Amino acid sequence: NSSAGAVGSYTFTNVTANHTIAASFVVTTYTITATAGTPQSTTVNTLFATNLQVMVIDEFNNPASNMVVSFTAPNLGASGVFSGNVLVTTINTDINGIATAPSFTANSLAGAYTVVASVVNNISPANFLLTNSAGALDHFTIAAISSSQTAGTPFSITVTAEDANNNTVTSFNNAVNLNTTAGNISPIVTNNFVNGILTQLVTVSQSGIGKEISVNDGSNHMGTSNAFTVLPGSPTQLAFGVQPRDTVANSVLTPSITIKVEDANNNIVTSDTRDITIVIGNNPSGGALSGTTTISAVNGVATFSTLSINKAGNNYTLAAT
């Protein structure tokens, strides 16, 4: 009979027939627990205040020394790097079962994420819940405005307050000022942002291509939209473009008189092709209007080039219908 105590390995030699070999095995299990550095947050591109730390113990609650602990940060999205600009670092536990990772710095993307600490064959790793917070307000971004919008008709814009790395500054909850190259804009002061984002109905007055909207907070933080097209609204009125001038009786009025079809904001409704008729309004001398008095609008404008009045007089007026 022979026996061996607790060993890592043992080899039996000269074993003859009809001998029984009995062996027992003890498998040690470990538990890893985060003891410092979770949860915590810091501003993007800055150092976290507390180093990540774990404790490893065996099933009898004894500290497990010289255990290799791997700390692993996400490789996509919001994350960070350990000292040496690495995503993964390994540290051996000390005699107290403690492993402390080197300093950890947030990357440029805001968001919440998890750094994992694990030991070999450990089923349940320790998790560190970290958050990269956006930096100070740097600018505003206006989401793409589609073409075409219509003058006088409200449409929605979305504005985001962002830091220098284009992260949403969720702490910004103020109003901003609005401006536009499309005439007048309403409102000129927005509602308050909510968690760094504003969705606002706006109205502009001037039609045309290449129009833009800009925002500013009065503190040199600005943003400008893409260029977009504004169409005129529905026709609401006729207006003289080129007005009649003094002339000689029976002579053609020059330059040619033009009549515009306009929307409520005085934009020419270029799609309108209606027939427009000119008549004498105030007629101090009982004159008669000659020439072609009814013309179809082209691109929203009717041009009258053959008109004349047969009698001299002061304060004649023309009217268009």
C-alpha cells in the first residue's frame, strides 16, 4: 500500500496486476468581483477618476494571489483605452487577491458601456459600468431639410446641440435664435431644447433656391442648415410689376406693363398661367384703352406691350383682374 498527498500530478510506476489505484481530485473555483471604479463617468477624452479594481477569491473566501486578470474595453462606439493606448490589459492579483488596472481614458464618443474583467476559466466576469459624457457646447447641427418647402407653410426642423466631437450635449435645454436667407422666419426664438435636441415648426416667407436656416445661442455657438428650395404659396393677389408711365395720347405705353400673380408673401407664383385683363380704372378724360388687354401669364407674369389710351388726361389709372 502506498499513498500520495495533495499534488498537482503523480506518476505510478511498476504497477503489477490486481492492484487498485484510487485518486481524488479537488477543483478550485474562483469568484471575481469589481471593488472600485464602477459605476463612474467622465467627459470624453479625459481620464476616469478611479482606476478599475477587482478582487479574486476562492470558494473558501480566501484571496487568490497571482491570478491573471484581463480587463477588456469595447472596440466599437463609446469606450476608452488603458495606459499605453490599449483596449486590453492584464494584471496579476496581489497577495490580497486584488488586481488594479492602470489608468483608463474615455474616447471621443459619448455613451454608456461596460468594461469586462475576467480570469481564466472564470464563468462570471466582473463588469464595470462606465459613461463618457459629452463635452462643452461647441456648435449646433440642423438635420437635413428636404426640398421643396412652401413659403408660408410651416415645416419641421430638428436641431442638435453638440460638442467639438459631435456628441449631443444633453445638458443643453435653452432656446436659440433663428435666422434665414428665405426672407422672414417665424418664430425668431425657438422653444427650449430637451436633452440637447429641438424639434420646431418654422415658417419662411421668401421663395427661391439655395435658401438656408441658421441658429445661434447669442454666445458664438452657431449652426447652418443645408441649402433647400422654397416654392411660392397659393396665388392670392395680382400686383403691378412694371408700372405705367406718362405718355402721349394714342402712343403705346412704354416700357411694357407687367402684372404678377403673387402669393400672400408677395412671391411670384411661377406655375400660374391664368388670363389677366387690364382695364382703365380712374378715367378723367373718358379715354379708351386699345391694344391687347387680355394676356396669359407666363411663369406667373403677364406682359402687356401694345396698350395705348386715345385721349390726353391727368391721373389715369389702370386695374388688372
